[in-house]
Amino acid sequence: MDGAITGDGPASHLFWMARECDNCEFRAEVRLNHSGNSGMYVRTAFGPGFPRGYEAQVENTSPDPQRTGSLYGFSKVTEQLIPDDTWWTQDVIANGNHIVIKINGKVVTDYIDEKNTYTKGYLALQQHNAGSVVQFRNLMMRPVAAEGK
């Protein structure tokens, strides 16, 4: 559908394992149904269940109060930025301990992780739960030069 990867079913993750991300940008066009929940992971570990890594939340109208643009568990966006069933662009930039999330080109999260919790790992797309229908297209990953270098 529209050349998109579509998730619809129980919790699962699609990992991109061609290379690991240390300092990188991960971009996708995203569309989510009403009450859907999903995420884009950077620097994540491959494995079952919900992976350990930074998750840029994809969630507009589900009961979870951490909305699209949140860095899940680290920095919350509580305002609904995107209407349901609408395509938008989400960028996640991980550079050292600095994580930036942009929605349609606008910075909505600019977070410094003092603990530098995740330093390297894979990219992943999340299918959170049955009933959530998420689509991703035009995926891009590129390395970025380390800040200060």
C-alpha cells in the first residue's frame, strides 16, 4: 500500500541489521490509524519482546500519554501533533548523548542523555499491538559526524 511497510497484528519489531547506528539519522514517513501505537528505534539491541534502545514514539490518539515526538521513557511530548490517518515525516538523530526528534522538519524533542544510556545498536520499526495499523515508507538511515568533531 503506497509502497509502505505495514504493521497490523500483535507486538513485533522489524530490525534493520545491515549496520549498527552509533551517530546516525533515521527518517521515515509514517501513517497511523486512530488509537494506534508504534515507534522508531535507534541504537537498539536485537532480541524478543520490546527491545532496549531509544524509541521515538509514534502515537497520536491511543491511551498512552507519550505522543508522537516523545523519546519514550526519557522526554515526553503530551500534545497531539499529528491527526490520525495522515502521513508525516519523523526524523530521529542520535549524536553522542544528544537525541533530537523532528516532526515534519520541526524539532519537538531535543534531549541530552547524561547517562549516555544507549551508544550503539540497530534500527527497528515497532508494531505495538493488535488493532494498531502503522505504515512506514521512504526510510532513510545515514551516519552523522560526531558533535564537536
